[in-house]
Amino acid sequence: MSDFRQNLVGGDASPMVRVRGLRAPQAVPVHHCRHCGTPLQTDPARESGFCCAGCSYVFRLVHEHGLEGYYKIRDTVVAPVDQLVFQPRDFAWLAELQAEAEKVPGTPALLLEVQGISCAGCVWLIEKVFHQQKGALGIETDAQLGRLRLRWARGEFDAPGFARALQSFNYLVGPPGEEPAVPESRLLVRRLGLCAAFSMNIMLFALPTYFGMEAGFRYAPLFGTLAMVFATLSLLSGGSYFLSRAWQALRSGVLHIDLPIAIGIIGAYAGSFFGWATGREEYVYFDFVGAFILLMLVGRWAQVAAVERNRRRLLSVQARPHKVRVLGPSGATVEQPVENLRPGDVFRVRSGQVVPVEAQLESSAAAFGTAWITGEADPREYRLGGRVPAGAVSLARGEVQLRAAQGWNESLLAKLLQPAGRDHFRHRMLERIVGGYLIAIFAAAILSGVFWWLGTHDPVHTLAVVTAVLVVSCPCAVGLAFPLADEMATVALRRHGVFVREGDLWPRLSRIRHLLFDKTGTLTLETPVLRNPAALGELAPAARAALLTLVRDNPHPVSQSLLENLLAGAGGTGLEPLAGTIQEEPGFGVRLETATGVWSLGRPGWAQNRGEGTPAPEGTHDTEFACDGVVLARFAFADSVRPDAVEEITALRCEGFKVFILSGDRPEKVAAMARMLGLPADHAVAGRTPEQKAAWVQMIDRRDTLMLGDGANDSLAFDAAFARGTPVIHRGVLEGKADFYYLGQGLRGLRRLFEVNTARRRTQLALLVFSVAYNALAVGLAVSGHMSPLLAAILMPVSSLLSLAIVGAGMRRWLKV
């Protein structure tokens, strides 16, 4: 089984062992989300027309702002809307950057990064939103680098307000990182442009020879010299890319895919240069040199650009709390980097901010979310003197005061956020294919040279045959079609909300046998699911506005769930918050005092002042919304699995994968999740710390594990796993480590990842078969002495077109939306 799974091209990439007692889910009709175009299959999605509440919300927002033109410009399929559109985000860092920019004489300007740009429609939408802001003067958007350069009228523009507006459209603004290097795809485009021009000029001067121009024609030497000059320029500008990479690989002891390409370029150019210098036309393949380099560059650019496009959707630097407000001896607060925290320092964190070190609570009471660090979905309430773990997120509306119990260097969070190196996976099977190809071609060239020398004793003719063998043994299938198959697979996955970040993910997938899921935020949604959304529709407009005021900018999971349903529902159109004073009673709820009454949202019975510790009556709901003590609505919530989790986990197990839950949450909750998904009890690993998670992965990993997680507590397990993916791209922790990320509320994209890889591998198998047949024919003609430059110039593009046709046929199904 292991040998079968590690075979590069041997049939199906997914394990075919069927699990007894399981039946794969039946296919259902496919529909598409009205906003992002993602394929839909669940009944509720078909009824609403959207894949998630986020897409429904942004779709309505686009129309409310008169930006319907976006849907005429955007790609057919874009990424589903991330839940970050509903989550409060601290843009204090942006206000500081704007203030600094306005101190500089002249028109204020600012360079920012932006996450989420995927097409020209995104650029258009971002620029339209910018020009709707007061004081906006100009914006330049670099889609390839994911950067914005803003200019505005001093004292009129609100940069944080613009960032929040973009966030509501699913674009996340971040601070500018280091000046990025020029993307490899952009460098390849430059080489491509030059080589395309050189190749056309070579063809222009080679065609007269093919159409009967005699060697004695007065311009024949000039045409030949110009063809040589342009071929040399093509070699220097484009061929050098493959030559340098092949040399670097050889120095590292690796048989890289660029090696046969480099040998083909060198053989064709060297023979052609000799033929030009000696006046022997049978050696001259300059047109082949130009066209071959151009085609190889096209294939490589397609492969590189696909991965870069997915990477540039992410911020290079997330706006994490690198500073905290530390109280000095005089009682004044000073902003200090978290690296400067020492045991005993008193500091404050804002709502939604991460506690950087383990600390003792000095406020009377506060709630913190620990899912990000421990995997526990439910918020935890702490009282005065309580020990708050590093990585906990403050859910209080105001500031919370804590005393550091450790320095930053001793903090678990510091360890989890530390970047880890990623081992580069050597594709052994591909190296064997490249090695076999080189041995076969060199053997054919040497044997043909020996044969013709012994038969003719003509060194010129013998060299012509050897050169022809090296020229026509075109590795187009490997150099052009293989990268194109990877690129098509990457594009196909984007249509299902899966984005490949690392090019060597494909060979890694062929080895995967164990799928390790974190529970909270990975198998479940980030926020609890409102089980009775109809209760919102029954509220009067004024009550909905008051509820919006209570839950807006509140990071508590219950508030986030209500906010999501309020904004995405039909009643969210034109909803505006009320003016008033908000007060929070930690552990119970929040109150809003307005001129029309006192609105409250909190524990059952709290509005009627039942008091602390009074249990809610049997059958009451989780949260009550009241006005002046009169309950207007009762909301029930559930920590729900992703909509298609049961179906997709069953299908993955039917295909032979071993599925595990690896979580820091309580054993009883993880066991219940395993039962819901139909997993064996021993496949539910619970209550593990981040270090224990990593140790467990190392124990079972045989370079065949795929870890899927969303929080900082998964960081060390990520480092230990062979491959890794994440459904969350707005926290700035795992997305930079992931080999791929997937968006949307379902898990369907994960199965599509393996299915597309299967199609890619089968396509590459067909390419290898075709390549062997072509080389047998072409090399046979060359060895027999029947290969001319004209025939080589015909066979090479024909073989390339056939290779591309094979790729298109093999991947056609997955490119359909």
C-alpha cells in the first residue's frame, strides 16, 4: 500500500481502501453562490443562493453602495467571504501611521498591504470604495504585490474608517512589511517578452531558408548571422534561467526538472553555432532554440504565477499587538513592545487584544476567549486575582488590567509565534524520471555517434546526427506540460475555495494517509451557530438597531454570531446603531442606556435582576435580549460542526484516509464530536497542550500526515506535520506556515484537493506515455539520419501542442464551474 501511494504517476493519488460499513455520499446537483460563484450542494444554500452568511452580506452591501459593476468585472469564481467581515478589528496602529504621515509636509500619503485581491474586479471595487471616503485624493493598487498607496486631504480623511469599510467587503488592510522582492513571475514575464521577440525574429530570418533560399544568395549570410545573434540573446535572457537553476541543483546533488531542459538548450545552441560558423545548414537549429526557450518559460511562468497569486492574497505582516500599555510608577501608561514585558509589570489590553504573557487579572472580572490557544470553544470568566494564560483574547468591551507573571521570552505565545523552517520535499520519483530520461538520451546520442562513425568515418556527419538526437529529444512534456498541469490544478482548486501556497504540496499529497483535524474553528465554525434566527426577524426595527449597538465591536462569540445574523439577514438593510451609553457586567451581559429605554443582552434572568448564581429555569435559552426588563427575544446557540463535515469526513474515510481529531478541548466534547462524525473513540485525541499535540504528531508521522488547524495552539503540530492547511487567514499565525488554505464554511474543498491531485497525476502519466512515444519516434529519425532542421522545427511545436492538448483533456472536468 505504501509503495503504491508513493508512486508518482501510478493511477489514483488517493488510497483506494474502502472502510467497511461506510458508504460514500451520493452526488447532488451543483449550484453556485451568487456572490463568489463557489459550487453549492446543500439544500439551505440552494434556497438562499449563497454559500455563507458572509457572501450574502457582501452581495447586499455591494448593491447598496451602487457597485454592481463589480460582478461584471470579477473572475467567474472568487474566494468565499471570510468571517472577518463580521469581527471587530483594532486599527489603532493605522491611526498612528496616519498621524505620522500628516506630520510630513505636502500631501499625506501612506503605503499599506491589503489581503483578498484576486482579480481586476477587486481592484475596481477597492478604488471605488476609497473614492467614496471624505478627503480621498488618489489611490494606486498593485494587485501583484497586494499593496495600496493612498493620498488624502490633510485633516479630512479617516484611514481606520476606510480600513473598516474595506473589511466589510472582505479586504483586510495591514501594515506594510519589508519592501518585497520582485516576484519571480514578474521576472519571468520580462524574460518571456524578450524571448518572444527574439523567437519571432529568428523565425523571420529562418523562413527564407525553408522556402528555398540558396546558400549563394547575397543576403543569406546576413540572415544566418542575425538568426544566430537573436538566438544568443534568447539564450542569455531566457535560457540562462534554466541553466543556472540546473547548475544549482547539480551542486546540491539533485536531478532537477530543469536539467533536461538545460541540456536540450545547450545541445541545440552548440550544434547550431557550429553549423553557422562552418556554413553547414544541417546543424543550424536556431529557430528551435528560440521557440524551445520561449515554450519552457511559458510553462514555468504559469506554474509560478498560480502559486504567487494565492500567496499574495495574504498579508505578509499581520497587525498583532506588538505593543501593550504598561503602567509606570506615576500611574501613567506607556506603549511598550511586548518583548519588554517583565514579571510584575502592570499592563492593559483592549477589547479583542491578545494577552501576550501569562498574567494575573487585576480588574474585578473579565471574560477571555481561549480557543485560539487551548482549543476550548467556550469563553472563560476570570475574577480578580485569576491566572489568565498567554494567548487569551480579551472579550471585555473596555480595557482590562493585568500583572505579568512572566516575561515575553518565557511566554508560550512567543514560542508558538516563532517562525519555523520548512523542509523542502525532494520529489524522488521525479528525480528518477529525470535521471532515466538523461541516461536514455545520452545513451542514444553516444551509440548513434559510435554507429555512424564506424559506418562512415565522417566526423562531420557523425556530429550532425549526435546534435540532431540532442535537439529533437524535446522534454516538452516535462518542462512545459507538467508545470501547466500543476497550474491548472491550482486554478481548479481556487474555484472550490482552496488555495495552494507551496509548489511542492502536490508530491506531498501523494503520501498522505493520516488527516489530523483540530476541533474548534476547524471542524466547527469560528462562532457558535444561532439555532433560532427567526427570532431576529420578529423584532421591531428599533429593537434590531439596539441589538446591533450591543453586539457591534464586541468580540464575544455570542455577540459575533448575533452580529453575523443581523447583518446578513434581510432585516439588516439600512440598520443603524443607536446613540447611548454601554455598560458591561462581566460574566452576565451588557446594557445600553438610551433616551427610549434600557436595553440588555445577557444571561437568562439577568434582565429581571435574578442575581448572580441563580440558575436559569429548565428549558430556557442561552441568551436573552430585553428592554426595561421585558424580554423581547431568547436566543439559542450551538457549537456546530461545519455544515458538510459529517458527509466529507465519511467520504474521506471511504477513500481510505485515517481521520483523527487532535484538540486541546475537553475530552467529553471531543468524544461527542467524534461520535457525531462517526470516528472511532481512539481517533479522538483531547486535552492536549500545544507541545503534546506536536509530540503526538511526531509519534505517528511517517511523512504521511496532513494537519488542519486554525489557532496558535496548532502551531507546533503544524511544524511537526508533513503537510498542513488552515481555514483561517486573518489571524496572522498559521497562514504563513500552511501549504494551502481553504475558505468558506464547508470542508468540501479538502476532498476536492485530493480529487484534483488524482486528475493531475493521471494527466502527468498520460504525458509521460506520450513523451516516451514521441521521443522514440523523433530520436529514431535522428539516429537513422533523417532528421533535418525543418523537420525538427515542425515536430517540436507539434509535440508541444499535443502535450498541451493532453493536459487540457485531463484537467477539463475540474476547470468547469
